[in-house]
Amino acid sequence: MTVDLTDPAEAADPFEVDDFEVIDDRSVSLFEGDEGGLEYAQRQALVALLKQRFISARTHPRDWQALVEHERVIRSRLNDLFLDLQIDRDREVAWKRQAVAEGGARFPTLLHDTAWSREETLVLVHLRDRLRAGQAGGDARVYVDREDIVDYVASYRPAHATDESGDEKRARNAVTAVTKAGLLIATAAEERFEISEAVEPLLPLELLQELLEALQQANGTDAPAEAAARQDDLFEGEDA
């Protein structure tokens, strides 16, 4: 089971210029022949939005500040590329989506569809569950252990599945992939992660419901009792 979230093809450029003193942040002419209309900080925020699944005040403080201060012009530049800027102001998270034309026509796109694997999808479902539970309990930051995630994925293993070693390897690879996407944040403890506040807006309720139902159908059975109980917790207090 997969969930599609658009994302540019590659991660950050290792030769990316970062706060060199030779760059005048207030200038809109940054190189010979430059016809751009954005200042340096605005361009950095725009590039971050294009290259990353999301930016947040926590993970990209400089770019988030530039976005907040210059939202209209950055939104305009994204719109020029047929992209729509999405902002969750409560969680201080921003991301982009492919714009959809009136009538359902498709626009040209610079993005490619990155499909989460079945295991990665389960990781995201579990992270959203843990994040909501922690925040409901008053936690400003919510943490999760690698083994807890792997055990959750295993709880959705179909009864007929016999390759436990392969399944566990895929679950651990899923944790690595979600960490690389920025939705799990490494801590000083190698096996412990902080859950990014971006998980919930990137995995909205209606999509979550579809994912869980599809996963259960793919397994050919209902979810295990323990997993079903956790599923009930996911929707507690939310409007359908």
C-alpha cells in the first residue's frame, strides 16, 4: 500500500551556498545577468520548498521566517510553476502541492510522484497516532523508539506471511526512509527519534482512513486486535 506525496528528485546540493558574507541579503541582483526579483533569503526559502517535502519553523527556521515575512511573493513564484503553497500555521509547517486546474485538467509539473511503500505507510500511520496521543497528553515534543515502530509494522503482517526476517528488514528500511524524509528527527540516542509535527498535516484524516482500510483489505483479514484498538485511538475526537 502506498501514499503519494510529490517531491523533487534529489536532496540538498552538497555545494549549496549558505550565508556567505559576499552575498548581500538585501540585493535582488545576485549574479551577472540576474533578472530575478527576489532577495537572497526569499530565494532560499523558495528553493527549500521545492527541494524538500516540507519546511517547518523547527527544522528550517531561517526559511520559515522568510516564508512568513514574504508569503505572498513566494506563493506567487510557486503558482508560476503550477504549484500551490500549503501552510499549517498552528504547527508552523509549509509544503507544496501540484495545482489542479478547474475542470480537472492537468498542468505540467516539475515534481514526480514518490510513492511510500507499504511499510513506510504503516510507519507514518503509527507516527501520527503517537504524535496525537503525546500532544493530547501535553507533550511539547513526542518521541518514539525504533523497536516500537518495527513492532507496529509487524502487527499488520498477514497470517500467511512467513518471511519474518525479510519483513523486519523492510520495516527497518522504512524507518530509515521516513527519517530521511524529515518526518523522524534523530536524537542523541541512536534508537530513539522525535516525531516531526509535519506528520499530521501531511497525512490528513481522510487519507489516513483510506490507508488503514486498504492495508486491512490487502492483508485479506481485519487488523489484529491490538492494531485495531490503536486505530480507534487515531480517530478519537475527530470529525469524520
